Amino acid sequence: MDALDELGLRLKAYEGRAAAVAGVGKDSVNEPMIRHWCEAMGDTNPAYEGPDAVAPPTMLQAWTMGGLSGHTGRSGAFDELLGLLDDAGYTSVVATDCEQEYVRPLRPGDEITFDAVIESVSERKTTKLGTGHFVTTRMDVRAGGELAGTHRFRILKYAPARRKPKESKELEEPRSRRPRPVVNRDNAGFWEGVEQHRLLIQRCTGCRELRFPWLPGCNGCGCLEWDTVEASGEGTVYSYVVMHYPPFPAFTESDHAADAAGSYAARPYAVGLIELAEGVRIVSNVIGVPYDKVRIGMPVRLQFERYDEELVLPVFRAGETDGGGS
């Protein structure tokens, strides 16, 4: 038996062992956290407020989080498993996906407890990031001792792949391409509108509520039928962040942002949460002013930017423009 086979057997031995035992939520289910969650997500479902309020199901994991100080319930077995992977050279980690199953709704006042088990450790896998093992844990979340839901969380512990040296021609490449948006059957209409320089907002045909981003159904009334309205293009900066790291040349504001020596370098840029005049919000770049001059409440105007032969994106320009939404 070679070393890799032996390691695989040792890792498999951890399947079924506890990852966390008798964990206790740091806060009971409460209305302020529900309100903050709904505001952040733009979820206006009336079920989440009032005397008979329930918590949004997708908050299931939020009630189990330990915050910056962490939880004390994590098992020695889970630490041993991660240590074994570290010792084998799989020192990097990335979360890959999660799955949730909801058994009963959580209500304000519910006291949360949970247990977690190491459900599976994969065989050695090779990915674009590198070679490693997927580790899946399953957490059972209880309220008052009654099962409320399960949460599966999967990570990849891996050894980063060695990057091939770039050819000198690649090093001289002035710009890298922006990542392509993920287009699926739920948002294809939005991206078709963008190609036509139109920013389309979904509108429920049942309750007439506007929603963004695009969803298959209405959070307010549950109706699956919808049409669209075109945004006027007027908006304000509701909130924003400035991206400093990782540096990514594709996200510099100007396609001609070369220094005196003719080389291109990624610079910080502003990402805004823009509140449109129609009342919905969209995440996009704020352009037209230096990143450190962006302010909450700043008026902006929709503009469509072409970044390459395939990609057009809606961005928002601060200050006056003479191009309108085109």
C-alpha cells in the first residue's frame, strides 16, 4: 500500500465522527436579526414580521454561528482531520457549496442547539485550484430539542496547483478580460435587456411589486407570473465598498489607465449598491469620480459600458452625463 492509499484510509476513518457536539446558539431567534437579514436581502415577505413572525428559512445557519470568538463545541476529531490534511500538504481551504433542508419554521424566542458530524471525506481529487480532498459536514439544528433543519457544508482542503510561468508576450498583455456573468433561465431576460442597453426590472403581475435581482417567483405574494419595466437610469449610492485586493487589471476604470512607462496596473475601484428611482437596488461599479470620492447619497446615472467584443455591463456614472442611458 502506497502513502496516498494509506492517507485515504486514514481520512475515511473520520466519516461518521462528530464535528461539533452540544453546540448552543449564542442568541435565541430574535426579531432584530430577522429585520437586519430581511433589509440586507431586500426580502419583504410579510411572514417575517408581526406577532406571528417566523424567521426566513435561509437564516438557518446564522443562528449557529459563533462570531469572531467562535464556538467551543468543535470536536477533537474534526481538528485532527484538518491537521492530518495540513500535514499531508493540503494546507489551503475553500468553501465549495452548502445544502439546507428545512423541517419546521423558527420563531422569535426559539433556543437553538446543534450537533454536527463529518459526513464524508472524498478520495483525492484534482481541480483547477489544486489537488485535495472534499470534506462534508452535516449539522442538525434544533429548536427546543426538536429538529428544525439540516445544513450540509462542503470545503476543499487542497495543495495549490503550480502555475506555469507566463510567456513574455503574456506579461506584456495590457488588459485581462472581465469574468463572464452567469446566465441562466431565471435571469436570461435581464442580460438580453442589457445587450439592448435597457435595464429591466421584474414586476410581479399578481401584486405589482418590483423586484431585483431577478427571481423565478414573488417573495411578497408567491405569484410565478411577471413582466418587466425599464429603469429610468436615475439612482443614488445607497452603500459602497472600495476594492483594494486582490488586484485585478480587468477592473480598472479606464481601458487606457497605463502609467508613464506604458504598463497597466490594477487600482482600487468602487463597487456601489445603487438604489434606483424605482425603489429596487443593484450592485454595480461607480465610475466618473475617483474611488475615494464616492459617497452615500451621491446621485448617479446609468451607463452601459462595452468591455470587449462580447461583454456589455450596466455601470453608474457620478455627476452629469450627456449620454443618458445609452
